[in-house]
Amino acid sequence: MKNKILGSILITFILIIDLFANVTAKINVPAIYKGEIVEFSISAEGNDVVFPTIDEIDSYPILGTSSSQSTTIINSKVTRSISKTYTFAPLKDVTIPSYEVIVDGKRYKTKELKVAVLKPTASQKGADFVVSMSVDKKSATVGESIKLTISFKQKLNAHADKLQISEPRLEDFWIKKVEGVQKSTKGEYIIQQISYILFPQKSGKYKLAPIEADIGKLVRNRLGSSDPFFNDPFFDSFTSQIKWQKIFSNEIDLDIKPLPNGVELFGDFSIKASVDKYEVSANKPVNLTINIKGEGNIDDIKKFDLDIDEAIVYADEPKIVTNLQNGVYKGEFTQKIAIIAENDFTIPPIKLKYLDKKTKQIKIIQTKPIQIKVKGAKKAKKPSIESLNDNTPTIETKNDNVNVEESNHIKYLFLLAGLLFGGMIGYIGRGLKFEKTKKELDIVKKIKKTKDDKELFELLLPYAKKDKLISTTLDKLEQNIYKFQNHKIDKLKLIEFFEELEE
């Protein structure tokens, strides 16, 4: 009975060996941290191998696949090995199921494999390497800045050849890195600090996930350590490799409160509006500059657009310069707007609404209205030919007291008046056409004489709404002037446009 059992076990064992003889499955690591990649490989020996189609593993999609193959010849026996690797990023423990592989017409099954996903644990005090996070406040209002500091501590006698620290990631937050790394020493540690400014965009409770630090140490292999000949630096790259150690920081809970009544800005600001001139010729631009200074989420101030009756308004994209002063995020917002009109106009007050950081109350600041005088303002329109005809006085006659001779005399008078009136209208029409032709020829001459993009930009501004060609050209000129682009401007097309307009 005992021999029968042993025989059955032996047969089963032989079958298992045969089952997995030509096919193997493996993973690069048995455990990972959340967010890391797992590489799952299937290898087979044979001439004709059919691998399974794998789109996902335990609901986690396959991020990429790769293949490799090799051929070996031992005692005239040729062996061909083919491998296929699948990568995926599980967020929790997974079991990779058994897959079927066909090798030279025979079916084989891979074994199940398990991958554990570990929860990051903060590096401990007293360790050779420690990474930690801290914030200046854990409760803030939407738009209110939060200073985040990441500290990496390294013992004086600990050695690291490479250091990689991950960036903070937090949904619904705008994150700005502060340039520069602060270095200091404290006790037995060398400390490096990197700072970020966090601007919450939505209210709610958030968890700032641990920061990951990868510490690389150069490790020499046996070839380099056993033979003095290979100690030469020339061979270092061939005989050494980087060995990585991974550590994690603590995590931080944040409580973000909403802004009241649809306010989008938080901080303390001042606003000013100025113009380059208070009196301007008709169809010449007045340049308005809006300047806002202060502390807070100044990057969230939106572009201003003005609505002024019977005026063409062209607003540039704003420029924002920011900096960190004594831990406070400050900045300056500047926007230029060109305004062209034919009559006097008023630039309305420019308003800015925000939640004041000191009083925690909504505050509205605004500029004063600016009056602009236009020289050579457009006069009232001349009456049209139709209106002239409508206002021509009528002559009433009574047939009872008019004889034939008087009637003929009146007819001649009307005929003569008609001829004179027609000639006068023709003369006026030719004069108007001449004036228009002269005006259009003037713009063509001015286009030809322009020396730079800015001069051409100001010349074309009054015609911004006349045609798409003009508006497109203005956009290109603006990019050339303010964004240092190099768009080519076709003056010939512009000249053709105004000459066609003349006709």
C-alpha cells in the first residue's frame, strides 16, 4: 500500500516536472510599494511558441509588453528560448493567475504568483537617511498659500552617490516649487531642504501622500574588487553598479475651507491703472496699464477685458512675476490694453474682488475712471441724398389761375433746377470718392513706410474688426512684440486688402 502511494506521488511529480519543463513564469519583485511597477515574465523553450493574450491582471491594465529571445548550441543541440514580459502597477495585493502557453503544439500551464503591495512607512529617527515633510499650516482657505518643506537628512558618516526625491502630488492643488535648495547641519546630520507653495483650488479634506526618496550607492562587483588591475577609474563604469535604497516620509492631513460668495482670490492686494496720455488724436491708441501688487494667489487673477462704447479694445496677455519673501508668497500682475476711438471716452473703474487675509472679509478695490479727450472727434453725419430729396420744398399751384405760358415757364424752371441739383450731387459724389481714395492710398503709403512690428501694430489697430486678415496679423504682431516670436508679416497682402477696399 505504501509503495503504491509513493509510486503515485512519483508519477505526479514526474507529470509536474514535464508540465513545467519548457515553460517558466516569474516576477521581478515579490513585493512593491504603491505606485511602483511589477514585471511579470513568461519564458518558453521551443521553435513555435504561442503566448497568452493578457490585457489586464486582477483588473489592473497592462501598461506595456516586451519580447526577447536567445539561441544556445550545446553538443550540436540547438535550444531556442523566447520570453515575453508584461508590466502593470497594482494598488493592492494581487495573485497572477495561471496562464496557458503552447510550445511546439503542446499545452503548458504557468504557476500562480503573488505580489504584495506594501504601505509606505516613514523613515525612523536615528537612521542613516531620513526624509520628512512639514507645512506652515494644516488648515487653510481656498486660494490661501501653504508652505510645504521637504527635508532630507543624511548622517555625516553615511554615503550616497545619487539621490532622487519625488515631487509632491495632490489633486485639486496648484503646486509651485521654490527655486534653490537650503543646506545646513544639525547634530550628526547634513540637512537639505526643498520648499513648495501649495494653493488649494477646492475645499475639502485632503491627505498629502508620503514623499519617496531613492538613495543610490555605487557597489563594485567581484571583478573590480579582486583584481588590482581593474581598480583603475577607467574600468569603474564596467565593474560597478548602483544599488538603490528606498525610504518614505510621513503623510500630512489638510483641511481646506471654501471661499464665500464665489470669490476666487485670497490675500492682500493693491490696484492701480494708468494711461500714457489723456488726450489723443482720433483713431490713435491710448495705452492703459493695469498693475496689481500683493500677497496671495496672484497667479489666479484673470485677464481683464473692457467694454467701451464705440471703441476698439485690444487686451494683451497679463504678465505675472512672483517671489517668496520671508516665507510669504508675493507677486506683481501687469496687463496692457490699447484703446482706439473716434470720440471722447471714459475708461471705467477696474475692480478686483478678494477675501482679505487679515480681516477674513470680502474686499473690493478699484481704480478711478479715466477721461480721455479725442482731438478731431468724429462729427455728425452729413444728410444722405435720399434725405435731401425728402426735404426739397414742394410747390403748390392752382390750375384755376395759371395759364399755359406760366405753366411752360414753371416747367423750364424745374428742368433747370433739376440739372443744377444733379450736377451738384455728382460733384459731391466725386469729391467723396476722391477723399476715400486719398484716405485709402494714405494707409497703403503708411504700411510701406512702417519700420518695425510695433509701428505696424499701432497703424492696423483701428481696422481690427474690418477683416480676419487684419485681426490675424495683429495677433502675430503681438506675439512678435511681447512674446519674442518671429512671425513673417506679408505687407503685400495688407496693401492688396486696402486697395480692394478702396474699389
